[in-house]
Amino acid sequence: MMHTQTHDETLNERSQQLLRLLVEHYIRDGQPVGSRTLSRDMGLNLSAATIRNVMADLEELGFVTSPHTSAGRVPTDKGYRFFVDTLLKYEPLDDEKIAAIQSRFGEHGADHKALVAAASQMLSSVTRLAGVVTLPRQSHSSLSQIEFVPLSDNRVLAVMVVNGREVQNRIVQLDRHYSGEELRRASNYLNQEFGGKELSAVREHLLSRMKETRESLNQVMLDAIHLAQHVVMPQSSGGSRMEYVIAGETNLMNFAELSNVEKLRRLFEAFTQQRDILHLLDQSLKAEGVQIFIGQESGYTILDDCSVVTAPYTLDQEVVGVLGVIGPTRMAYERIIPIVDITAKLLGSALNSRS
């Protein structure tokens, strides 16, 4: 279900039990956990001194740390990672909750963007964190038709139909005026030459044609290739660029560890710019099942105090996007992970039933 890291240190059963209790307490209450609290909850005949010794060992190994202002301890990224990989007991979703998620998807028709927005909103409302879902990218995009409409000031409206149903419009600024007849001839040539072909193949073909000498191509071909490179090249080369829909960012203001105004401003800026978050989500596209990035594991300083839980979703048995939640490292992993996992599967089912 998720990736597991190897640990140099093996913790004995008592240490593991204490670490699990400490993490669960901290996730629930958000307060550093002291030895007295643990001894009260252990239900075992362990002295406070023994517990303090185990805590000191766990701190030395880097699983917990002591905030300056408190006698208690809190988990580190490494402590959370061990907890998630080794100690976690999942809370599977009951049938009623699964049916509720399915019915929410059922409210939307064949509009992929609406389904993605619904998934993002749902993740946010169910987890009380920020929900994020990338728009499905089409790995198999074939050119059905292309037309050009002349506009003023050497501009042309290019209308491209992809996969027989998706219409993409683009206004192109050209270096000279093209007459309506020239544009018609160019689109006729392109539709004849490339209609029904994968956009990636069209791009390759255009690249090789652009390298040919002018003498070997007539004017209609030259015009068509010049126009097509403005339209097809950006579309297909941007195939790996993913946009995402995010919901519930303001939920993050409810967590003390993220509520610093400057920290929130930088986090929201990162959400708006999308770049870093997209890189992180892109890694999840290539992985199987749920991925969990805890604190500094994401590689982005802005997410040092956050955990990101993601899962890829599929269309026609092919991974086309990723969904997940972003929250503090102190999140209820046992509840969040199954929600992300099942929502990814249900979004895939909803998309497949409408494709």
C-alpha cells in the first residue's frame, strides 16, 4: 500500500509500544507527551523510571525530541515514519462512508474537471485537511481535426479537436497575415496528413519536417507546418504538466504548528504557484498505491512541517492523475490513508464509467 524505509535501529517491543502510544497521544492532543501520561496509559507494570529510560533511548535514536518549553516529548519525522511503516493500525472505511463518496461522484456527469473538483472537496471535508487532485492527463491524445480562423493583427484562432470530443482553442500570434484561403489549405493538409494520429507522433513528424530543406516542401506544406508548430507543439510537449484542484487550504489554519502567519503565507503561495507541489505529485504518478511524504521527506522546505498522503488514480487501466491530502505531520494517519486510497479507486471508477 505504501513504501517502507529500512531502519538501522531495531526497537524492541516495549520501545515500539511506547513510541506508538506517544505518537497516538500527540496526534490526538497536539501536546508534548510526558512519562506520567504514558505510564498511566500503558496498562503495564512499568515504572516511571523505566519509561523515562526508554524515552531517552528513543530520543537518542532520533525518534522523538523534547521541545524546549516542556518536559514531554513529540515525534520527529523519523518517529512518524517508523509509526506509519511499522506500528499503524488502519481504520478501514465502512460501507456507508464508501457509498456516500460514490454518490457524491454520481452527482456529476461526464465532466472530468467537475469530478476532480468534487474529489478534492470531498477529501478536504472528510479529512478536515487540504485536498488536492490533479486533472487527468491524456496519455493517448489523437488529433481528430484542426481548423484556423483569421483574426485581426496577424492573429489566428486555432481550433483543435482531440480524441473526437475535446475542443482546444488557442490564439496564435503570427509574423505575417494569412488569408482565409491560405488557412483553409493549411488545415486541409494537416487534417489529411495527421488526422487520427497521436499528438506525440504529430509532434515528431513536425520536428523532422521542420529540419527538411525549404526546396523539398511546397508553400502549402510550409504554411501548414508553421501554423501547426504553434498549436500542436506546446500542447503535446506540455503533456507532463499537470494542473491540480485544491480545496480546504484554510483548514490548515486550525493547526497550531502551521498557524504562524508567515508560514501559512508561504504555504498558500506554494499552492498558488503549484510548481513544487506538482513536482511532488508527479513522483506519486510513477508509484503504486499510497505514498506518504512526512516532513522533510518531500524535499521542499515549505512542506517541512507537513505530511502529504497521495494515491494515483486510473482511467482505462492507465494512471492519469494523483489525489491526496496535505496536512500537518500530526495527522490521523490511520484514518487518512484509507480515505485517500479508497477515494482514488472511486474517482478512477467514476471516470471510467463516463469515458
